[in-house]
Amino acid sequence: MVASLPAELVALLPYRSLPRRNQPQFLAAMAGRTTQQIIDRAARRWTAHGYADALHSIDGKGIGSAVGVAVALVQAGEFPHPRCEDGTDIDTGAGCRMCEERRAERREAKAAATGAGRSTGSVRQAPHRPGWWICTVCEDPGKGTPPRDGECASCRADAAAAGQQLAQQLEQEAAARAADAEQGAAFVLELDEQAAYAEAAERADQDRAERERAARKQVEAEETARIRAEIAAQYPDLAAVSGSVREAQEAQQAVPAPF
């Protein structure tokens, strides 16, 4: 079991091994992970959680409980998702989405509490680790003076990135709305132009039909006059009678109708 721990820490363990009472806890922490994954976890936490710095610090802080550190290096993370490895999906290597969602929920709750004038709680000190504090969002340890908002640099960077992403999203949505409005205006203009063109084409068709009717009437009138002239030339007596009848009809039509 101790083979998965940093050699510097193993040297501090009593008899260079774990006490029997801690071995079940140690073995349970290794469930669901390969030996190499446990070795990687311990090496990562040994540095990232500040144990290496504490061991070599010049102020003499050192490590108070080597057994406690050994368990802390290999135990499962606080987040219960079985494939989450300190905020990273052990299968894909990408950031754990559930951890990201949990941090977002915590940040929203914290912002809501601050907006309502409620206290969001003070930064907690890391247990058994003087000079270390716990991030109020991701609950990872940080070293030195804690920031005023209690968030580690990583969480602040995530918040800034999320804000930038939201700003870009809003900008893209605004650009999309402007493009839709412009496209809609162009479509309405096109419809107006099409309606005006259709109206002009209809008027042109009506004018052309009217001209054609007038031309046909002119042709018919000229043809009628020609035929009458030929008949009058061939049959002068019939033309005289026809003219008298036509005059009588016109005179009769001119007489007002009785009341």
C-alpha cells in the first residue's frame, strides 16, 4: 500500500508502513482505481495540496501527522461521482461536468446570498495545515492569505471565462437578432417591390388590352364602311332605301318616350 505514496512521506510513517487500524480505510479509498491511478493521485495531491512545501518549509511547520497525510493523499474526493478524479473525468481527461455544475450552483447561491445581504460564510482554514485555507466554491486548498471572496485563482478564472463566454453569447444573439431584422426588412422590401411590379404589369396588361379592343373596333368600323360603300356603288337604289330606313330609325330614336 505504501508503495503508492511519495518516498519522503513513507520515511515519516511509523515503521514505514500504515497502522493496521488505517489499512481498511486506505484500501477502501483505492476502490475503482488502478494502482497507477492511485500513485498519480497521491503524487498530484502531494504537490498541489502543499504537503511537499510543508515538509520542506524553512519555518519549521512540517507535517503534523504522516498517517493523516497518507490517507488524505489516496482517499476519494469529496465529490461522490465515481469517475471524478479531483475535478477531472478519469476516463476522458476532460473537466468533470458535474463538478463544474456544482461550482456554478455554489457561485450562484453565493451571489444570491450576497445580493440579499446575507453572509456567505468566512473562508475555512484547512484542517491540520497552518497557513492553508479552503476555497468556498471548489473546496480545494489554497496556501497563503485567502482572497476576500474566498475563491481560489482557478475558480476566479472559471468565473471570468464563464462571464466572457456569456458576454460572447449575448453578443452573438444580438448580432443574430440584428441579422434577422435586416433579413426581415429586406424580405418586406422585396415583397413591396414584387407587389409594385405586379401592379404595374397588371396596368400594362389592361392598357394593352384596351388598345387592342380599340384597334379591333377601328378595323371593324373601317371594314363596315368599306362594305357599305361597295354595296352603295353596286346597288344605288337599295342604298337609297337603306339610307331612308336608317334615317327613319334614327329619327324615331330621337323622339322622346311618352310619360
